[in-house]
Amino acid sequence: MSQYQAVKGTRDIFPEEAAQWKHVEEVVHTLASLYGFSEVRTPVFEYTELFQRGIGATTDIVGKEMFTFLPDPGGRSLTLRPEMTAGVMRAALQRNLLSQAPVHKLYYISELFRKERPQAGRQRQFSQFGAELLGVSSPAAVAEVLTFMMQVFETLGLSGLRLRINTLGDLEDRARYREALRSYFQPYEGELDESSKERLEKNPLRILDSKNPALRDMIAGAPRLFDFVKAEGVREFEAVLRFLADRGIDYDVDHLLVRGLDYYCHTAFEVQSTALGAQDAIGGGGRYDGLAKELGGGKEMPAVGFAVGMERLLIAMEKQGLFATLNPHGPLVYVVVQQSELADHGMQVAFKLRRSGISTEIDLAARSMKAQMREANRIRSGYALFVGQSELESGQYALKNLVTSEQTTLELQAIIEILREPSIREGLKA
């Protein structure tokens, strides 16, 4: 064993699990294309003030969880990105995207970093996929990103999900609500935990997000943000709900839902999974019309988006047995060399197969034929192609289906034509 271990809060992903990640990523890429979203990639680190202004100085992320560097040569502090929305908005403003087209639909699959206590589904280096719709945040736009997100879950086969949704109103609504919350919680200040006492002064909305069971009844009796939202905001929220109902998407209106980032406004949502236990949030998002202005864009930009935690998603899928249906195979062909002196010819055969677009593996350790067959089965190869003296002399190669044990003998080019058939893997499913 090496004296070096992975850094706390990080983990290694080996091939079998990587195949699960790839499966989810392929679904995201496919559905993003169907919905007209294009991929965006931003730097892993940004100037620290981007997150301080964008996410909000009173949030736990900025206050406790960011990995911040010593200043760069210009004297400005840098931070590993703890979330994607602020970076995507910065990139959009820097490129002046909305001058090129009024609406932009962007998505990402990215690595993020937060200084949290490591636990199942929550690492210090973690991954999210998400989408940002810039330039419009109408009820139809909110429904668009919500439908995209929920269709990803549906396509992956997830069950036991709960979509919580709420309206946060605009800045004026929330300012009035903060004062009402502060007035409500102040008489209970002695009963609040330390985190909630701090939030009472800085941002009492965050108390509603507390996971402390001792505060549950107190929080349940707090004023509802919904009662402070202007009539126009209520109408927009009701329009979102109608869109979801029209599309057959179940939801629960939860007036305690506030989300953890200061840039959210109006519609906010969160998806929970019954497969995850206490840390049951699998993804969420909402509108953030004021973020562009907060980042120096000059004026508000309508925007709405979501993010989903990949690690938690994968845990939920594993617990629901969804990866058992993947039936992953290794290389399509394993070239089995019967005599060591034919190794060079075996390599030439493997090279021709690979050049023809056929995934191929071959032994590089001069193992026995029996050991090669054992390895072919271990890595779940579909076929074994045998290279022996008779094959070299006749130009006819034996090809064995390792699932059905059927065997045929053909010229190499004929074998290549068969293996290049798009439906060839169907015959490998046990």
C-alpha cells in the first residue's frame, strides 16, 4: 500500500463506477440536445469576489465552505468554484452573449469544491450537472428547465422523487418578509441553535432551511413568504404550476422552501429522493434575475436554472438497482494468441480490428491460452478471435461468441464486416 492516500473529501473513481457516471452523462448530453441546450465550460477557479457578490456574503458557502487561494500575482484572491451559476453568468457577461441573441440555453457537467464535512454523497470535490437559461425567466422558461431536469430523472429510471416548489417574490417582498421573520424569531432567540442565532441577524430566511429537528415546530409556525408576495408574482407562480400540471409533473408547494443561495428570486424548487436518507436533496434551482446586475452587468437579466448533484444521484440509482440493467460489456473482441511466436501476428490482427472501429483487447503479458480466455471472460468481452498457426496459414480465423458459445470460421475481412453491424451487441445480452 502506498504511503499516500487521497485527500480527505475526495475519492477515486475506477472503471466499473466510471461506466455508471458515463451512463448518466450520456443521458444528460442527449436530453440537453433535445431541449436545445449547448454545453459551456468555465474555469475551475474565479476571483473570490465573484462568489461573495454573486452567492451572497451571508450564505454558508461563502462564510464557511470556500477553498480560497493566496492572492494571484495581481494581488486578488482566487477561489475554487463552489457552484456554477455565478461563473456561467460572469462568462455570459464577459462575452456579452445577449447582444448576439436574446436567449441563451447553456448546460454543464462540472467539478466543484466546498469545504464541507465529508459524508455519503457530499464530498469536498464533487460534480454537478445543470442548465442555465439566460435572457428569459417567464413561467414558460421556468417550466422548460424544470421539465428538462425531471425528464433526466425519468429517463434514468429514478422513482421516489419529490419536487418541492415555492415563490420567493422579488427583493421588496423578501425585504418585508425578513423583517417579519426577525420579529417572529427574536422572542425565541434563547431557544435557537448557534447557527440560527447568527442567521437571525444576517439573513433570517436561512433559519427556515435549518435541519435541526428541535426547531421544526418553531419554523412551522413562522410567517409564510407567500403572504408577502405581490399579486403579479403570485400569478406568475400559478402559471408555472399550470405548466407542470399540463406536463404531468407532480409537485408539492412548500412555503418553507427558500434554497441556500442569495441570488434566487420568484420561483425556486428542490428535488428530494427517498433513497438518500437525511441528506435527501438531489438537485434544485430557480430564477435569479438580479444576478447579472449584482455582478456589474448594469441591469437585471432574466435567468433561470438548476443543478443536480451527481454523487447523490448515483447513490439513489444504486440503491434502486438501476445500474443492474446497464449490462455493460468490455471490448467487443479479445484476440487470443495460441502460440507465443504468433504474438506479432496477433497484434496485427488487433490493429486491423481497431482501425475498423471495433473495440479490441489482446494479451500483452505472454500468458497461456487458458489465462487469456479467463481474462476475456473477466473483462466481459463479447467475442474471442483465435490466432494460431492454422489461422496464419489459411487466413481463416475462429470467432467465438462468449455469451452463446457459438463459433464460426471466416476470413478476417468477413469477420470485420459482421462485427461492424450496429446490432451486433444485441446478441451478447444474456
